[in-house]
Amino acid sequence: MSIAEKFEVIADAVYEKGKEDTGVDFWKGFTNNGSRTNYYQAFMYTDFSGKTIPEGLCKPKNRLTNMFMSYKGTCLPSGIDCSNFNISSSETYHATAMFQYADRLIEIYDLGIPTQKSYANTFSGCESLRTIEVIRSNVDTKWNNTFLDCLSLSNLVVEGNIGQNGFDVSKCPLTHDSLMSILNATAVITTAKTLTLGSANLAKLSDAEKAIATERGWTLA
Amino acid sequence: MTETTIQLKKLTASEGMILTNGEAYGKEIYLGCNDSSDNWHEITEAEYNKRKEV
């Protein structure tokens, strides 16, 4: 075995050991004993599927941007609590691209993320994603490429209101319940705005159901 | 007994065409109560694909 090959074996062993070493001490270090607030790119390229972060340690407050960008796991680690995220902080990016290109991720449980100013690219490129347990928004929340290439997304619950252009789920094979959640979240608007559901999703809705949104001022595409 | 009248204004694109208002796209469009067909026009699927690639 050459020296290079020996190094490779050692590197693999260290990598495997590191992957296994996700006990309390690991998470205490990762979260700076629970005082870490900025999670920008914190889980990028990692895979913590099936792992549990001890309660109270992972509490992002300042930055969710790119937090799980290009994450390689099928599931998120449990124990993340974003409910204390400071939405009035000077951080303007919020959950932008939070899960972008996490192309193996299947489900996003309710992390407690409060209403965001923008969900730009938050889930774009999540081709395997089937379920977003809940997404919170208000009439000002911006939607730009939020669900772009979410080709498997079937379950989605919107809590709050949709009030801005750009909400596009035309590539997502949503369930009827998910579509109703979206329609019921539309705010009453006075200037024409568009909700893009796509032909396949529109075909799952009755005329009366479509009228929930059109009578509130929304054009359905 | 209740009687309900549901009114929907539907635009359907011609064969090989896509409807757009400049921001959104679709083969079929259900107009909102504040929208007008004047705000929508047809483009070819090739033009649509070109715009989506940008």
C-alpha cells in the first residue's frame, strides 16, 4: 500500500468516526453550548439523518439563510427549534435559500420557523421533498422561486396568509388538502395578483374551490 | 336549500401557445375578480422555454 493509499484509509476512518460521533458533546460544540444563534450554512453538505440534537441546544435566532443548503440527508436531525427566530432583526435574508439544493431531503418537520419576510429559493432544488409540515407567512411575505423544482412535493400546509405574487407550485404534485390549504390562505386583495398552481393541480379542484381564490382577487394560473 | 352561482372566467391557450401576463404563465388561466383578459396574451412554447431558461 502506498503512502497516499494509507492516508486515504486513515481519512476514511476519521470521516466515519466523525459521522458516528454525534453525541451530546458533539452537539454542545456544534451549538456552542446552546448559545449559537447564527446558523448560516451550518448544516451545508452534511447528513444528520436520524440524529437527535439534545433539547434546548439548537435555537437559531439570527440567520437561517442557507442553513441546510445542499444538505445530503433524507431527514433533518430532530431537536431544532426556530420558534425564537428574531424576525425584526437587521438580518434581511431570513429563510432565503434555507434548504436550497437539499436534493435528497424527503420531509421537513415543523421547525417552528415564524412568518418570514421572504421565502426566496427556500426549497428550490429539493427534488425529493414530499412534505413541508407547515410554512408560516403573512400578506407581505415574498415568494420568489420558493418551490422551484420541488418535483415531489405533495404535502404542504400554509399557516397565515398569502398576499404577494410569485407563489408558484406548478411543478409540485400537491394533494387536494394541500391545494385547499393554499387557497384558504389567500388574502383578499384589491389589485390583480397571480397564484400559479399549474394545470395538473387546477384539475384537482372544483369550480367552487377555485372561486375561493378568484373571488378574493387572485388569478389562478 | 341554498342556491349558489359560481362564476369563473377561464382563458385557454391555443395549441402550442402559453398565456402570460409578463410574470406568470399557464395553459389555462382563471381570472381573479380584479383581473382582465386584456392583461394576458399568448406566446409560443418556444418563447416560454427561452424565458424560463434565463
